[in-house]
Amino acid sequence: LSACKTYCGKTSPSKKEIGAMLSLLQKEGLLMSPSDLYSPGSWDPITAALTQRAMVLGKSGELKTWGLVLGALKAAREEQVTSEQAKFWLGLGG
């Protein structure tokens, strides 16, 4: 969550929004665990699935949250932030 606050500013998603998005991604089989988010190989399939869901159901909340989280992950990756730091920032572990 801290990474999102750092990189997203006032538009940062809440811990509840991130939790709901992670829960949906796990339910849909796109993540085995939240740590899978740190693998850039998972980003395109997640984006595609959430985009499809938004188009079919007209619900874009998780897609918006994912966009913010993805932006923060990419920025952290560019700054070579470790996955442990990123997990801490996203509120997924200490």
C-alpha cells in the first residue's frame, strides 16, 4: 500500500480495494498467492482478465485498482526495489 501511496499519490487504492482485487484474482485462478504479483509474466494475463471482466460485467473497480498497483509495481521495478520491499509497501507482509 505504501508503494501505491508513493507512486500513485492521492489516487492510491485502499487496503480494502487491494484485498478485494487480490481475492478476485485468486478466485479466478490468476494468482496462486499475492506474491505472484511481483512476476512481470503475470501482469498481461491479469490485465486481460480484468479488462474482459469490466467489459462483460460493467464492473471496473478491480481493473482501476490493478492499474494503480501495476503502475506502482513497474515504478518500483524500475527503481530496483526488492520484492520484499514491494510486498511491505503493498501491505502484503512485513
